[in-house]
Amino acid sequence: MKPSFCARGILLLLCLLFVTSTTQAQLPDSSWLYKRWDASWIAVPGAPPQDYGIYYFRRTMDLSSVPAHFPVYVSGDNRYKLFVNGHLVSLGPARADVTHWRFEVVDLAPYLKTGQNAVAAQVWNEGPQRPEANMTLRTAFILQGASPGAQVLNTGKNWRCIQDSSYAPIRIVLPAYYVAGPGEQVNMEQHLRGWDQPGFDDRHWPEATSLDKGFPKYKLGFGETANWRLLPSPLPQMELRQERLKTVCRAEGVTVPDQFLSGHAPVTIPAHTKATILLDQSYLTNAYPTVTFSGGKGGSITLCYGESLFSSGTVKGNRNEIAGKFMRGRKDSILADGSAHQSFTSLSWRTFRYLQLSINTGNDPLVLEDLYGTFTGYPFARRAKLETSDTLLQKILDIGWRTARLCAVETYMDCPYFEQLQYAGDTRIQALVSLYNSGDDRLVRNAIDLLDLSRTPEGVTQSRYPSNTPQYIPPFSLWYIGMLHDYLYYGKDVALVKEKLPGVRQVLHYFNSFQDNGRGSVRNLPGWNFTDWVPGWDAGIAPAGRDGRSAVLDLQLLWAYQLAADMEKQVGMPAFAGEYQSRAVSLADTIFKAYKDSVRNLLADNTAHDHFSEHANALALLTGVVTDNPRHHYFTEHFLADTALTRASVYFKYYYYEALIKEGRGDDYLQWLGKWKENIDMGLTTWAEMSDVASSRSDCHAWGASPNIEIFRTVLGIKSMAPGFAKVQVEPHLGSIREIGGEMPHPAGMIKVHYHYENTLVAEIDLPQGVPGALYWHNKVYPLHPGKNVVRTK
């Protein structure tokens, strides 16, 4: 008997561990970037263009010998999985928009054999319920051979195709904003099996309908039109590895053997039984679930996925506690056909810590044979290390890294469970986490490209991209500028920043059009001017006055002017640098005069001086509005002492702590981790979205992973002093620590530090070849040369 598609599909997901998409620089024949493809987009005859549907395409070929290389370009709308002789070899396309549609480059040679070979694709579109991040034109598939020999596989009428009618969507309704796609219902009696194997009989399948030829982004001449504008994906294939669930939390209506979760003992559910099995992964994960089973004709299995259990309403409480709690979340359902070794694997990955099986049997008992997940995510390698005896600090780093990984697949994401959308505000922090902990900048560059592409003719970028529904959070355009500035200093491609500066100028031109006389406060800026999820702030918007002015918004613009001025000075046009600096000086003076409150010796949130926040005052410190004498002497002490300020959430604490560190409070950083300790005490294995941990909508928001930056940037003190990280500043803030060390990636290698402090500091610092630096300690500067340095301070 041939195993079913789903059984093989998940087993063969592991093959992708060895498959890597090729970037543009590695294309076997780059001429295909500039000429019309010979391959056509193909579709199933009569299939609706954008409705829900799962489709199969196949092509067979005979080989007298296996070639050394067999490169192809492949893409699909909305999603595809490509198989060769039953081996999954590519999954995509990487998320983007229709005018920048991604294709993957795959070498099929390792999966080919002499004789007959089957190349097959599963293509699906979840229709109106598809994830908000999945843009689409119409359901279709394309494959172009990238060498003369591989062009035998070019898609056209010589491919056969069919719809799998066994699938139906399950609408997900939750008491929170959810746009990550539907669940799946699969009727195994109608489910196609063996369709990707060489010996499968597809003679009754119709020929594929040919649509437009493939057009690369850079080839579109006079009189030619194109639907998808194709570009090679800049990303590798996502990581895939098997994970086993850890614990059976409870079972009703059935006894679960101890060895079931390890795959060594089946579970039999008798006829006419309703059984429920609650399982705990023990940590949050993104994974393709697989369940294999036999029998059960007329019965069903429903899988429900949850980040946590609920005690009531939206209250989750301690994530480790299960007593008295219930399951709610995204669901998949399988209708059994009674045969042996049926198998289900979801089309797209699911996010869960808890997985609940609800099984109903009719006249036929059902045997659960196995259940496991296959983790997926962007294949970041964790290269940063911390050498410390502080287990709590290491745990915070580990949880932060898991959070960052789950919020990074084909784009950065605010959260994997609810939205899967790449928001600029979140992404700025996520990008620095990536650079400090991994050094892999490909997803960072991809985010910069996509957010830049979202910019409207007026100049402002969309708040999130890619996204079916345009959404505008104008301050996130400013954080995009901050993200680009971060990449200038910590990334390796300074040319990318220079390329994006025209977009920065357009963003600032947009904001400038709402400033008083082009130099003063911003008034009545349209859009959702979100700053932070603060209780009492309407939709997270900082208070503005009746005059339409907001200190928080003005200060964010001021900071963007300052960062843009530096980028223009470093790699752009000096004239722009001068203009932005002039605007910054004028705006800073306006801010101080309009919002400085002489009673509380702080900046107010609005000109009525009836709201005060940590946000406005942290930004005032970061931008230097109050750090020039004689303004500064009073400010920081009042800032820290005023307990009536509106507090920053876990997200904006990144900026709050950055401001205090700038003010010389870096030695206190390790005392500020109470919110992260609370998350741990509440049983979270990733960082919650909200400061209200007990009821946070999302249990996984990487904007909370900022300690994975600051432990290296502040505690170990490793910072960039020049574009391209060409010079390193080392300024440790050890607090009460007497010995600590660590290392982090650098574009030219690794930076390693070790500190021992007893009255004097002994610092061992190893810099990459060709990279100089300086150690800053107690108002003294010690030059550092490339290679190993040992500094004993006085």
C-alpha cells in the first residue's frame, strides 16, 4: 500500500532541512530576470480564481541518467508545496505583493532517479479567509526550467491537474483580532492519495489551463502586460524539524498509554465513544501537526490549538495551570473513512502550546497511531552567547530567543497565532534582536524592502506589509526610519541604506506637510497614530490636545529627523542632512516651549498639560530636548520620581530603558526586568503582548524580546560606532556583577568580551580582524585594536 500524501508530506518536510533556496546572486541563469519566461502560469480548468480550493499539478519525465544539476524556478498563488518522487523539495512562495511576487530556486537533481520521475505540486488558496498577510491575484502555479535540460518541466498544457474536493475551511471566531487563516476540514473518503508518486495514474486528470507567461519584475516592454511580477526570493527555505509533544494533561473517555507521545504505543478509541485528550508541548511552538490513525469509519478527529488555556472570558492566568480551565482556538477536523493508516498534516503551520484532540466514533473503533509536530521558522542560527552564573538571566535570553524565532518565518510577525503581520514598530526591535543574536541580516533586509514597497504616493508607509488590507499607523513610518538607521550601523550592506534614502525623504516630506509652518508641531495627522497599548489611551493613541498637537507624536518626528540627518550625513546628501538638522532644532525648541510643565518639571503629553507619560519624557531624553543645560539638571530625577506618569507597556519599555541608559543609568538595567520575571512566574515560555500578562491576547510578541538586545548592548556594552559596524564601542554596565562574558556576531566575525571586576576592571576584548574600537569605563577611553585586547583600568 502506498502511504497517503499527508503521511509522506510531513515525513518529507524534514527533507527541506537540506534544501536551500537560491538568492538572486546565485541564480544559475540570471538572464531569466530580464526576459519573458517560456513557462506559463497554469490553473485547473474551470476553477474559480480566488475561491477556497486545494489543487494538484503533476508532470512525469523519463531520465536515462541523473544530471549533476537540474535547477528550476517555482512559484504559486496563493501557496504551494513542490514534490519530486514524493520528496518535498520546496515550500512557498515567500510572502510579498503581486508586483514583487517571489519565486524559489531549487535544484531537483538530488531527488531524481533513472527511469520515470514525477514532479508534482500542491497549490492552495484559502479564499476570503486566507491569512491577512497573504496577498493574491488568482490561484495558479508556475515552474520554469533554469537550464536547457530542465526546461522539459516548463509548466503549460503538458501538465495535468485536479482539485481535491475533500477540503473545506473552518472559520475561526475568537474574542480578539484574528486574521491568520481558517482551519481545515478534510473528508478522508474524498481525499486523494499517492498523487505525487511516479506510478500514479493521472490519465483521467484534465490538462492544465495555460494563463499568462511568466514575467520577471525587470522585463515588461511596450504593449506587454503581466499579472505577477516575478522576483527571486532573497530568503532560504524555512527550517523544519520534528517535535514531540511532552505531556498528556488529561484524558476523558479513553486511556492513553505512556508511550503514545513518543510514537511507540497506539491509542484505541472504542466504537460509540466521545473522547478528549489534552496535550502539552511544554513550550509554545510553530509546527505542522501530523496525526495518523486507522479505522474509525463515520467518526471524526478535531484538533484544537491554543497558546494557553482559559479560566474565563479572556483570562488565561498561569499558563502552566490546567485545573478548571477550558480550550479555545483554531481548529482542524478530519472525517475518517475507515481505512488503515490515514494521515492528516495541516496545509500551513499552527501555533500552539496546548493541543486538544476531540474524537467521536460511530460503529467502527478508531486507532490513533501517532501524533507529532514539525517545527518551522526562519532558519536563524543563534550565535550570541552569554557566560554567566545567573540562571535567570540566561532563561530570559532563552525565552526571548524563542519568542523572536516564533515571530520570524517568511517575514517578521507581530504574533504567529493571531495575525502573522509584519508591523514596522515591532519589526524595528525584532531586526536588532536578529542582528545581535544571529548576525543573519537576510530577513532584516527583506523587511526593509517590503516596508519600503508599501509606501503610498503621499509618502507614508503602511503600518504593516504585506497585507491585503492597507493600514496606516503614521508613527510606524518613523520607526521604519529608525530601523533603517539601525541597519546602517549594525548591518553589512551600507549601500542598501543609501538606496532607501529617497523613501525616507518622502516619509519626512509627508510629515512636514502637517507641521506648523514646516518647522513646528504636527497637527491633526490622519491615520491611526498608535504609540503603545496603554490602559486609558484610546486605541493606544497618546493624548493630544484640542489643538491637535501631541508631544509624543512631535517627539517621534523629532527623533526621525535626527536619525535621517545622520544617515544623510553618513551615506546620503549633505544638503538633506542640513535641512533635517535645522528642522530638528526648530521642532525641539517648539516641543520644549509647548509641553514643558514648570510645576512637575516634566514634559506634558499635550498643550493643556493634563496628561503626562513615560513615553513623552523618555523620548525627550532620547532626542536631547531636555539634555542641554540649563534644562537638564532637574529632569531625570523628576522623571524617575513621578509615580503618576502613564506607564510604558512591555513594548515601549524598550525606549524607556534606552532613555535611562543614555542618561547614565545602565548599571541599573538588570533591576528593571520585573515584567519579564512576571511572565516567567506566570508560566509563559514566550513574551506576552501586553503588560497585563494574565489576560494578554497574544502569548508571543517579539517586541518584548528587547533584553536580547540590551544584555549585549548595555550589560556587555557592545555597540556600533560607525556605519557597517566598522568601529566598536565597548561600554559595559555591570551593576553588582563581578564576572561576566559573552560574544555576539559582527559582519566581519565575532566580538568576544570577558570582564572581571574587583575595584578595577580587567577586560578581555577580542575584535574581528580589521575592526578597531574603544573601551569606555568610568569616564576614560581605552583604544582597542583588531584581535585580542586585555585592558586593566586604573
